[in-house]
Amino acid sequence: MAAVDEKVKQIIVEQLQVDEAEVTPGASFQEDLGADSLDVVELVMQFEEAFDIQIPDEDAEKIKTVKDAVDYIEKNQKGK
Amino acid sequence: MAEIKAFDLTGHPVRFAAEVKDFDPLLFVDKKESRKMGRFIHFALAASAEAMAHSGLVVDETNQDRVGVHIGSGIGGFDVIEREHSNMLAGGPRKISPFFIPGSIVNLAAGHVSIKYRARGPNEATATACTSSAHSIGDAFRIIQRGDADAMIAGGTEAAITPMGVGGFAAMKALSTRNEDPEHACRPFDKDRDGFVVGEGAGILILEELEFAKARGANILGEVIGYGMSADAFHMTGMAPEGEGCFRAMNAALKVAGISPDQIDYVNAHATSTPLGDALESKAIENVFGERALNQTLLVSSTKSMTGHLLGGAGGLEAGITLMAMLHQIAPPTMNIVELDPECRLNYVPNKPVAAKIDYALSNSFGFGGTNGSLVFKRWTGE
């Protein structure tokens, strides 16, 4: 589980070019990490790619914070 | 001009171009934003940054609604279009980046430049092939003249050295195939010319209303005084007989400038090194300038022999070169002329620059679709 957490953090740091320390579980992509709506779409695509999952649009809309992403991925990862 | 480094050349009949080498977009835009933009936008931001720094123009709350941007591009983000299309073919439509459209459409160069400088005045983009940036500068000139802005960041940008860009122009047989000797491939007016060489980059000028420029103590490089446009209405890519459309564009620009052809000292020709185009433009120049063209008094050069053809960026770059020619009183040369085509009968400033009195100059741009634009510039003498 920690692995998901770490990988999500890395992707966020790379995509949004933010400092690792800012990527706290409660941090909101748009409110706290400087993302706009298109950044979030791309971020979700990166999560799909990295974890080999499909995130339907209706679920993607609910992923607003770092914790939302980690929880969703942990729940939906294949073979888990 | 050298062998292309940007992509795998397997199967490509044309293997060289005039690439902008070692360009680092991160000098002009931060990493997160840079990924969302095609290379043509990076070039526009880079050239705008240089132009803004050189001009000393500061956009602030007092003037931002009176400062606009007009930046053209023939194609826009070919690199982004190709990458995202490949992604879609490989992974389906869900793999298309949300930044595909904003990273590739033509007017996003002007959009990003306006965002960077908070320039909230008129914001436009031309997409008139190789005339795009001449039209942008001319239209920006008109926007200022009619009072819609006090200053315009204007010009054009292009980044078409991609597999589809180079491959596409090669398919038209528009490009030089002198693969074994790229440095001498672009040879406008020479009898052995065999097509243009794709270049890339951006040419951006800061245009200002004269009193606005004076009031802020701007370092004025020259004046835009004339702008003419025309259409060949003849063929999608070929020029009309005798360069008739070019003839009308030049005359229209001279008319707006209110000067006679005899007052022009230097013409920066569009001449791209294609067999038909250079000869027809030469003929059009003969028809506009008459005896002064034929007696070699009028200086005419194609600086594409040194830069390659920047397509939608060409007119912006060449407007800058023309201003420099007036500022330094030096006509830049046409390189690589070994033996002139007998159809090209003018003084092309062959192979080395010449010192010359240049008070008025004209720059030509012509594009696919038969779209023509000519700009007339006046040397700034402090009056």
C-alpha cells in the first residue's frame, strides 16, 4: 500500500512540478497544488498509465485530493 | 542547414533542414507549462521575450488594455498533432492529452504571449501559410493606426521540422533535395536552385504608436509605413503568371506608404529558392520598379539563403532583418549564388553584404493559397 502512495506522490510532483513536501494526503490538486481542470485530466491519465487501470470519467470527477487518488487506486488496482 | 536531428530520417527523401539547434524552452517558460505547448509556442515565447527586453516596453496596469498581440503561424503545433495522433492510434481516444488542442492550435502562440505579459488588448493570429507573419505585422500596424491599441507584439512562429512537415513539403516536390550539400541547397535566383529548405523559429517585433513610443523614450528601430495585400486567385500553390499577385501587393503597400517605387532602396524578397517562385517574384519586382530594377540600382536579396524558410515565421524574421538593414545601412546578401538564372535579372547582393544608403525598404511574403503581403519600412531618423 505504501508503494501506491509513493508512486502517486512521484507522479504529482512530476506532473504539477510541485515540491514533494506539499503533496500531503489532504492536498487538493486544484486548491493547493496549482492545477487547473486540464492538469487534473492529465494527472488521471498518468495514474491510469502507471497503475494499469481505467478510471471512468464519473469516478475521475471525484478524485480531488492526493488521498482520493491513493484510495481509489488501492481499491481498483488489478489483482488486489 | 544540416542533416535533421529532430526525427528518424528512415525513408525520407529530404534529409536536411535549418533547425534551431540546442533550443531550451525552459529558459522562457517553466517546466510544467512547457509540456502543454507545441514547439512553435516555445519559439514565440522566446522571441517575444527577446523583443520585449530589447524594446524596454513594460506592460502594467496603466497600459495593459492598450497592448495587444498578433502572432501568426502557418501550421501551428505539428509536433503535438503527430504525437497525439500516434498516442490515439496506439491506445485509443482516451489517450489523447487534454493539452493536444491548446498545445497545437495556431492562435495559442498569441494567447500564451498575452498571458505572459498580461497584454489585454487585441489578440489575433493569422494562418496564411508563408505570409502569416507579414500579415500579422501589417494587421498589427493597422490595429494601431485605427486606434485599437497603442502597442502590438507582432510577428510569426513556426516549427514544422517534423516527419509530417518535412515529408509533406517533400511530397509536393517543394523542397531542395540537395542532401549531399545542405549548406548550398538554398540558393535563391541561382540557376541550379531546386526548392526551399525548411527552417523554423519565430520573428517578433514590438510595434508602437509613434507618440506612445516617444513618450516612453523607446529606442525606435524604424517605421512601418506601408502594408499591401492581394490574392493571386489562380492556383492553390503556384504563383500567377509574371507574379501578378505579388506585383499588386507591392503596389498596394507603396500606395499606403505614400511613396513612389523610386524611393525604395532595398527589397527583402520572399524568394525561397524554388525554380518558379524566384523568377516570378523577380519579374514582379521588375514590373513594379522598372528601370531601377534592371539597371541594378535597386538592391534585392533573399535572406532565406542563410536562415532557411521559416514559413509562417518568415515575414516576422525578415521584417526584423529589413529593419536591421536600414539601421546599419547594410544590405544583407543572397548567399550561394554561383550562376544566376537568366530569368533573374536584378541585383541580388550576391554572396556578401554591401554598404548602401537604405532609407526605405520593402519586404515580401507570399503563401500557398495565393496569399500575398508586402510591408514598407522607413528608416528612423529621429523625426
